[in-house]
Amino acid sequence: MNMSRPAVFRVWAALILMLLFQQFPASAAPPADNGAVVLLYHRFGEDSLPSTNVRLEQFEAQLAELAAGQYQVMALPDILAALAEDRPLPERTVGISIDDAFLSVYEEAWPRLRAAGFPFTLFVATEPLDRRLPNYMSWDQLREMQADDLVTLGGHSVTHGHMVEQQTIQNIQEIESANLRFRDELGRQPALFAYPFGEYDLTLRELVVASGFSAAFGQQSGAIARTSDRFALPRFPINEAYGGLERFRLIANALPLPVEQMVPADPVLGLEDNPPAFGFTVLSEIGNLDRLACYYQGDPLVWNRLVGRRIEVQVTHALPPGRSRINCTLPGPNGRWRWLGRQFYVPED
């Protein structure tokens, strides 16, 4: 049977494609520890408030370190898109985030980040802008920043209150009202959310999901793994006390400690589950766990291996009211550290 010239072409094209796929098979999914570090800032050069401030000389040294060549600074939406699409991220991927829209972000941080060409996300609570509180940005300044391709704006509630202490109806109003103010002032609502103080429970998490956000961030330390909950993503907080260059290099080079089946699922603890029965299963590709170390507020904790790679961390005393953090680290390749953090919250009596 004679075939037309177009038909012959289609047959040859199909054969060539088959040979190419045999020679170059589709690449495997990235490893679970291919992830990113996200840094968290609040104030810049406001030296009277050291617990939430980074000194300008510290910040400039950190930006110089990021520009040194071994890091890849990426916008948070691009990092999250790569994770969602199962695409590999560059080695030493770093994201930059800032909470609260203080005036020093506009006056000090943005010019320096813009000069460095580094993208960042600013999470904004709307009430301070509406009330024109001193030392906060204005909506006009926020519009100016929104026009910068390096800037992504995220949601941070209305009042920046302790949402885990509020009623569900109040939290719904916080999220909906903040989104409305974004739409009124900036023309669109944000896709990313940061929990005030990093505090959330499962109910609040589900509210954020139902409100249409694509991801949400806490304030627990650690690097984002491909197994990380997209609505409880870790960030490394930076302030004056933890802003030295040695520590900055340590966290900027951190690797994820990818785990699954973490318990308790809800980080807000009641009387019946405090102290928490904290545990997780480390993925098999990570290798030897003998040098795993876990700490509560800097003090070492005992951990036990149960069946297989299941880890149980022994917290022997009830955690106090407010926020507490447990960090687990494991030496990784090339002098880097794998890092998993968990923030717990105990309601006030």
C-alpha cells in the first residue's frame, strides 16, 4: 500500500519520538530532601526592638552572603510552584519573607533587596494600615511595592491577633475582611498566608484552605521538604540575637529532614495531650539516623526508635502556656544540617 508523503512523515516522526523516549526516559521525581530554606524577618534597623529586629549591618552582611554565588534566591510563588509540579529546585534555594509591613521594610529593607535583585514576600495585616498607625507602611507605599516585580504580597489577618485563641467566626471575619481590604486597595487578594506568631490549629488551617490560599507559613524553624504540609510551612526567624553571619550560613545551608505521619497532628495542646507525644517517621532515603538530635528550647531531649524508622521524642514535662518549639537536626552531606522544627501552642488558662 502506497502512503502519501505527509503520512510517511508522520510515521517517521513517531519512530524518532519512540527512539528518543527510549534513549532519554522521563526523569525521576526529585528526592524528598530537594527543598528550600525560607527566611523570616520583621523589622530592619529598629535597634530598640531587638527581639523582632535585624540590625542593618547584619542584614547587609546576610545579603552579601546570599549574593556570594552558592545560593539561589527565589520568589516564594516560584518555590511553591516547583514543589506542586514536582520539579527540582536548585541546590541551596532560599526564599525571603517579611511579616507585618513595618515602615522600616519600605525605608530600609526594600531598597537593599531591590539593589541585590532578590525577590521577597511581604505578609500584611491590614488594620495597622487602615488605622495609619505610626511606624507602619501606608496603602500608597504598599501599592508602590506591589508594582515591583520582585515583591509578592501575602495575607496576615486583620488585627494580627492570636487566632488560635479566637472563635472560629472571628477568624473567618479576620480572613474575609483582610481579603476584602486587599481587593479594595490593591485590586486582588493574596494567594499566600502567614499565621500571626506562627500559631495555628487544624480548624484555622482548614479555614485558610477554604479561603482559597495556596499555601501558608508558620514560624517553626526548618527547611521545606517535599513531604511538608503546604499549609504549615517552616521559616527560620531572624532577629538581632540570631542574626550573626555564622548562624545565618548554618540556616541558609540547611537541608530538609523529610518525615511523614507526624503526631500530634494539631500543634495546639489541651490538658489531655500536654506534654505532647511527639513523633514522626523519617523517609528511608535519608539514611543513618544515629546522630539525630532533638531539642526543646535548646535543651536536649531523649528520642527512641520504634518500629523501622519511627521516632518518638520524649517530652517529660508539660509545656508552659504560649509558644514552645522542638527542633530535630541530623548531620547531612558536605557539612550541612538536616532540620525539622515543630511549634506547639498551649492556650492561656
